[in-house]
Amino acid sequence: MQIAFVLYDGFTALDLVSAYEVIASWPEAENRFLATEMRPHHADNGLIVSPTDTPDSLPRPDVIVIPGSSRPLGPLENQALLAWIRAAAPHAQWCTSVCTGSSLYAAAGVLGSHPVTTHWAFREVLAGMGATVSTARVVIDPPFASGAGVSAGIDMALTLTARIYGEATARMIQLAMEYDPQPPFDAGSPEKAGPQVVGEVLNLFAAALQPN
């Protein structure tokens, strides 16, 4: 099974890696890293990942995994990447995303009426692109599987693993990762964090959500 982990400049590292650590463990997974240019790509905080493929060498993967970005409008301008998504998505068994990665499916025009989720601060932008936006942490609506902000990539990938390979396999992968969340603060959603923290985070994101 060919898995295309999508790269572009400015992707968020944990968006990619959270899903990768689960999906790369699938039986018979052939893990590939796709970018429109065959050069190292920098994550928004500096992690460098080198692609293994371009659209020409990986036209029809079985699974697509698209990470989001802290500057989510940037990748929407990558017309070559959108063209590949537009061509590859109809043939994929699963089209997955983490955080704002779901917006690339919307921009490529392949979502239709399928609901997806995204980072809470990006919901209105995604809805403005014509997408049906859910507030759930994980949304599975074949062939789309989406996770909300950043860390939700693990939950999305484990949920999808159970869907494809059964709950026993998903549980084994979860245990192997020792994924047993016990966060030090109960502030992982806007409802829990409170208005002051929400406002501060929105201020941080404000510039990133403005068109260039």
C-alpha cells in the first residue's frame, strides 16, 4: 500500500509526524514523501524533510496524508500541488489530513459535501472555502479522514487504523507508541482554555490568517 506523505515549505512538523508514526506502522505500508520539487523542505519551525517522490513518480498513491501549517494560506498557492491532489484524490482509498491540511482538498475542489475538521482557529476560513466543517476532533467520511489541530493527527490515524485493520492492530500501535495522554493542563480546546488564552492564541494566529 503506497502512502503519500505530502511535503511543502512551511508544513507543521507534528502534523506530519503524528500521523506518520501510526500509519507508517501499517502492515505492507510503503511510505513515500511527496513534494512538487525534489529538494529538502523546511517545516515552519525548521525541521527538514527530503522528498522521495514528485507528482510524476507517484501519481496514484493508495493513501494521501496532508499536514497543515501555521501559515495555512501559503500552500493554497501551490498550484502544482493542488493539481496533483485533484488528479490523485479520486483514485486514493483514503484522503487524510491533519489540522489545516484539509483546506488543500477544499482548494483542489475534491471535497464535495464530505465533512472535514481542522484547527479550531481555522474553521471559519475553511467554511468560507465551501467546505462542510465539523468541530469534532476526528472525522471519518470515506474516502476522507481528517484530524483537528496538530496533535489530533495521532487520533485520526489510530481511528483510521482500526477502520482498516481492526481495533486490535490499532491498540497494538497505540501501546507501542505509549500514547497515553496525560496533559499537564486542561487547556487543549478553546472551550476549556478560557477566553483570555483563546484571545492570546488568536492574536498569534492573526497574521498567519491574513492573505499575503
